Amino acid sequence: SQELEQSPQSLIVQEGKNLTINCTSSKTLYGLYWYKQKYGEGLIFLMMLQKGGEEKSHEKITAKLDEKKQQSSLHITASQPSHAGIYLCGADPLGTSGSRLTFGEGTQLTVNP
Amino acid sequence: DGGITQSPKYLFRKEGQNVTLSCEQNLNHDAMYWYRQDPGQGLRLIYYSQIVNDFQKGDIAEGYSVSREKKESFPLTVTSAQKNPTAFYLCASSITGTGFREAFFGQGTRLTVV
């Protein structure tokens, strides 16, 4: 099965600082998803990357997929307390939507005011 | 509004009892999934279904059972055979076929064995 490793496991930053979360796969990523989760709640979809070298942004969050399609990064610029939560990367290992999805262990982000 | 609904939000179960978690979606999605999340850990796949009347085991299916009699519904039964059932359970759904679309998640059910 596809293994997804996230780093760091937890991150504490001061409000206004930039930060990066990484997601590394043992196999080629056909579709890589980034989700955010507030404690005790469901997952909120952030972005999906499919092509090598692809980069997407939404507000202050930018996600990239490397050319080899085995590593993705999530970058938050000028972090705010509203960015706090658990960030999870997920992948569709078979390359077709609807097949089993696998997730990394998540990165717990704390943003101190 | 379309969405995916899990119920109940909190559930308490005595040891040795079976309990069923509900998951309903009105997004017309073919695929549905059940995940388990433990504190400080990511999501682990229990079961998934890509079409009505068919489902496959995920990575941690032991002690769980599912059914998919209707497209909209994918209930999960936590049986007494599950040794550590206390966890946060998440249901999700997505389209199937070519092309990539995100999975939509419910708000989760927190199960506690007392």
C-alpha cells in the first residue's frame, strides 16, 4: 500500500510567521490531497494536486507537488490563529478517483497570538 | 444543501455490545469510506465501497462490519470482536471513475467504550 509520511508531526509558530509542512510518498502520487481538521471535527478539503510541478494557492496557503510526484509541501504565509488545526495529506494510490484513499499521520499546527 | 451526515456525534457502548454508526450522503456519490482516527494519529481505512452491494476491507477491518444496500447509506457496525473500539470515526464519500475529485467528510462520531 502507499505510505505517506508527514513532517513535522507538530508545529508551534508565532502569529505572522511562515511555515511549511511536507508530505512524502513511497510511490508515485497520482493525486495528492491536502485537508485541514479542527479537533473533533471532520476534514475540510483544501487543495488537490495532480501534475508534477503543479502549484496551487488559496488565500495564504500554497501547495506544491514536486516534478517526480513523490513529495508535496504545504506553505502558509503570515500564519494566523485561524490556521491552527491538523493538516493531513491524502493520496489515491491507484490513480482513479474513488479507489481507497490513504492518509499521512497529520501535522498538528498551533499558532500563538 | 448536499452533504454527508454522521450520527450520532457521541456514542457510548458497554464492553461486549455491538453498536452501529450511521452515515448518509445526498451527494449522489458512488464511493463511500469509513476511517478510524486515534489521538495524535492520522486516518486509517476500515472499509470502503465503490458501488451498491459491494465493499472491500481496508487496513483495519477486523472487528468491524459494513453494508451498502443503498447508494446513500453506508452504516458501520463495531462488533464486540473489536478490542479497542474507543476512537473517532469518520465517514467520507467521493465520485468514482477517471479524474480526481476530493472526498467529502462527515463531522464524525466519537465512540467511547465504558
